[in-house]
Amino acid sequence: MTVTVFGLGFVGLTTALGFAHYGNKVYGIDVNKEKCALLSSGELPFYEPSMDEVLAATLNKHFFITEDTEKAIAESDCVFYCVGTPYGEHGRADLRYLFEAIDATLNSVHDGKYRVLVVKSTVPPSTTSEKVLPYVKENYGHLLNQLGIANNPEFLREGHCWEDFINADRIVLGC
């Protein structure tokens, strides 16, 4: 399986390296060029036990940092969105970065291949069904028969991300 992960913070990088650790080809995309350069050199942008070893073992073998969204999406079966969703007006999640990543994904779809889009960013319950799905329908309705849309909330603790991913006590997936 080939996976693209948008956002390489704690959640995104853990997700990307987890899939790469299990032998999947993973493309990592992040808007922060400094973070990408650091990761490409084999260094983590934060401390997380064991992940430096996983990065070293998978970088440029199973895990690839890229700016080439077109290539990543063309090859991917699944796209995970792990981008920031800071609190916006009235304490609501600001979905601007999520929608930008979805736009980047769906503007790169030029084939009939089926892909699953997975929201892993921290969002309130029902955001995927009430905000993301309507956004995709309104802007990319012609692609709906090629897409699965899901939510996979994260249960990762800083300082324990890798352990929590590899030995998850629960995995929730909503479609």
C-alpha cells in the first residue's frame, strides 16, 4: 500500500513512520520547509523515544519527504490529513489547513483510481460528516465515486507517540 501523510508534526510523523515501519511506501508532505529539510537529513524536529531509529531505518527506503504532491497522490491508495486545526472563532476548529490539504490532494487526481481520504487532525465529533464531506461534494463532486472518506482520531501522548501508535489500546475508524 502507498500512503501520503499531510502534516509531519507529532501525529503525522508518527503515522507516516508507523506505516513505513510496516513496509508501506509513505510520502510525507509538510508546508514547513525547515522541518522537511531536518527530516530529510535524518533528524527529528522533536524528541520522541525510538522514532529517531525508525526514521533512520525507513528514510528513503519506505518513507519519503516530498513536495511533489502530484506524484505522491498518483501513487497513493490512502491519504492521511494530520494538519493543524487551531481553535478559531468561538473556539471552533479552524479547518483552513485541512481544506487546503484536501484541495492539494483532489487537484492532483487525474485518474480513476480509488483512494481513501482519512482525517486524523484533531477535530470535533461529526466534522468529517458535517464539514469535510459537504466540502468535497460541493467542490469535487465529480470525484466522489473514486473516494472513501473516513475519520481516524488519534490517541497519542507526547513523549509516548511511537509506543502509543505501535501498541495502540484502541483504534477508531469512522467511514
